[in-house]
Amino acid sequence: MLAILAMLLYLLALACGLAGLVFFVMVVAQMFKRDESTMGIVCIVLTFCTGLGPIIAFIYGWTKAAEWDMKNIMKYWTIAFVLQIVLVVAAMGLAFGAAATTDPGDFNIDPEGMSFEIEGADFDMEGTDFGMEGGDFGAPAGEEAP
């Protein structure tokens, strides 16, 4: 259950990241619109080369937010950024909690029949051909071992 909740939090963090990408594009568009094309190009190039472009655009956007009348964009970008960090940290905590509460005794592996059971769920692989006839794992499928 914790793993599912962690996955949902990661998906919400992904949505916040996508929102941040949209806000980044909006700020870079404002840079080009306001004759700051050099800064816009720097942000785009550094995004692809080092990943620092959004950070520069974020800081530059806040410095020009009042002048360029984009306080709402910057406010929402800040909320999305902070929320993304909080969601990722919470999801990591839940994922570690889910891993810590998993009992190693829940995994019963039967190498003879190639079936295993995890907490009552049965995945029976008996009769499945993996190309390892006779249990020889040293030779390619269909060939005999030397």
C-alpha cells in the first residue's frame, strides 16, 4: 500500500515538473518579447548543456517579475517548484518505508519448478521454455555445453 501511495506522489511530482516546464517556456518567451534574447538563448542552451537554464530563468524571472508584469507566473512557478520538492521527498520516504516493511520471508522461491510466491500471489512459470533445457545455464539456447 505504501508503494502505491509513493507512486501516486511521484506522479503528482511529475505533474508539478511539467507545470514548471510550461512556466519556464513562458518566462523565456517573455525574455524574447522584451528584447532580452541573449538571456533567452543562454537559458535555452544551458538547459540542454547543463540543466541550469531553468534556474537562471527562475532567478531572472523574479528579478523582472514586477517590470514585466508576470508576478502570477513566477508565483505559480514557485509553488509548483516547492510542491515538487515536497512530493518527491514524501514519495522517497514512503518508498523507503515500503521497502523496510517488506518481510524477506514473503518471497518463497522454488528453483526447481521456476515458480515463486509473493504474499499469496502465485506466479507459476512451470512449463515455460526459457531456452535452458536440462538446467544447463552455461550454453546458449539449443546448444550443448562443452
